[in-house]
Amino acid sequence: MQNAKMIQALNEQLNKELFSAYFYLAMQAYFSSHNLDGFTNYFRVQVQEERDHALGFFNYLNKIGGKVTLTEIQEPQNDFSSPLEVFELALKHEQFITQSIYSLMDIAREIKDHTTEIFLQWFITEQSEEEENMGRIVNRLKLIKEDGAGLFMIDNELSQRLYTP
Ligand code: OFO
């Protein structure tokens, strides 16, 4: 089913997912420059996941015969003041992405595009997991405040995150 509004919104989401990968790559670079290897690993995995999300929209557009239109990717913030600032920004970004996926779902429902609804369902589940994970880390970073030992404990835990495509 071809609907211009739906195709445009799916393309915009593809761009947003590519931006997410770019934004998290900047965060990966920040942690890498501070030798926090676990945090670096966390964002390395996150970048890979975002790239997969972007490809999910790319492949879906191809599958339904919708034209893929690639547009400019916005420059992300490149400087951060603390690990807490990074995770607060990442959580805020995920909340924005969740709202964006909800808007896609609203369009799919409005035009009774059930195939796209089913496709989007996976992203809705994924978004609630992303927000939960990032929210947990924000809370823990707030708890430890400036405590170096606490930061290294979290760093160690985040080194365990695996990329599971
Ligand atoms: Fe693609 O979920 Fe994050 O942004």
C-alpha cells in the first residue's frame, strides 16, 4: 500500500535513526577520550543498534516499494561535561524517538495500513526497553554523584553489553 504521507514519515524516521547512530558515536568518542572502556562499549553497541534500526526502515521501504530518500544528517553535539549529562541527553533523545514512532503508528492507523502497524510494533517494544535502560543508568549516575569508585563499577558493568543483532 502506497501512501505519500506514510512514505515520507518512514523516510524521516530513517534519517532520525541515522542521526541517533551519529549522536551516539559522538558519545562513544567522549567516553573513549576519557578511557572509560565500559561506557565506550555501551555506546559502540548502541551505534550498531541504531544503524540496524535505520536499515530496518530502509529495508521496509524497499519491501513495500516506497521510494527511499536520503537527506542530510544533522550535526550532533560533540562536547559533553560529564557521563551524567551524556545519559540525560541520550534518554531525552530516546523519548523524542519514542514520540516519533508513536506518530508513525498514528498515521498507519489513520490510513488503516495494518502491515506498517505490525512493522512498527517491534520499534514500540524496543523504545520502551531503550528508555528503561538509559533511565536506569541516569538514576545510578545521579546516585554516585562524583564518586570515582562508583563510576568504575558502572563502567565495568557496561563493558558486558553485547551486540546481539
Ligand atoms: Fe532507534 O532507538 Fe534509539 O534512537
